[in-house]
Amino acid sequence: MEIPLDDISVNLISQFIDILRKWNRVHRLVGNDDVETLYDKQIFDIVPLSSIVTTDATIVDLGAGAGLPTIPLQIARHDIRTILIESRLKKVNFCQQACRSLGIERVLVLQGDAGSREVCQRCGPVDLAFSRATWDLAAFLAIARPYVTRGGLVVAMKGADCAVEISQAATVAKEIGLYGPEVKRYQLPISRKERTVLKYWMEY
């Protein structure tokens, strides 16, 4: 899996990492902020995610945290529009400040509970809703489904062993009109740890 990055995008992602590490000294936005670890466990996720996101799509990251991997994905994919939903104010402030500092456009950062109807309505229908292991799979599907337009996608990014979660979420997926999942596995480039992308979809 590859994603083409021009020199400007590479530089912006590097600057984003620098800003994140500075904020992390005070606000503890992420656990390990070693540069190699950030690229391996945080930034690289833009590669499998970008392969799913269609041209000119609007996507929402539910439980966006410190904007990883969504802000780097927006840097790499100038065609898309991203919405970040996060409940913790310090992480919302960081995402907003990082985007302003780097001149990253087409990003909307909202503070609130992703399961709130009001927050969902503020977003409007999106082409793809995703999260990285923020909830168990069944709960995430139920939260994400109202955000997605007909024909859209719900994507969960999980660890290597998620077979039990997939089985337990099957009934919920069927009840709310989601099909799948299509399962794609990948390895992180440095740690070689396995991760899984689960793609569910709605009919038109």
C-alpha cells in the first residue's frame, strides 16, 4: 500500500508532528510521542484509510483525539473534506490550533459526544464515518450509522484480533442496514504489528 506525497505534504506532516510533540509536553495528548513511534503507529494509518476514501469525499472521524490520522490524511488528500468530533476540549483546541498554524483547510473540528443527535445533525450526511478502536465494534456501528449518507461507508480500524467483535456486531449491523464487513489486514512498517480495517457499506 502506498500513498503519493508531494514535498509540501511531507513537510506539513513533519510540522504537524512537531506541534503535536510540543503540546504533548504539557497536555498529554498521546501516550508515546517518539517521532518513530508516531509515524509507525499514528501517521501510517493514512495509507489504508486513503485507499478507501473516494475522490472529493466528506469524512468524519468519531472520537478524533489529537487528529490522528485525520489531519495528516487531509494534508495528503487535498480533494477531501474532513470533520473531527472529539469530546475533550484540550484535544479540540489542539486540532483547531494545529490546522490554523499550518494553513490546513477543509477541516471542521467539533467538540461534543459523537453519539449525540445534535452533533450528528451539525455534521450533515457524510460519505464515510470511521474511528480507530474508540468503541467496541457493535457500539461504533450504531453510533456511526446515522452520520452516513445512502451508499456511504462505515470504517472501523482495529487491531489484529477482532474476529470475536465482528461476530458479536453482526446482528447490530444487519438491524441498522449495514453490509459487510470487508476485511483488510496490514502491517505497520516499523513495529511490524498487524492491524485490521473493517469496511461496512450501505445500499443506495
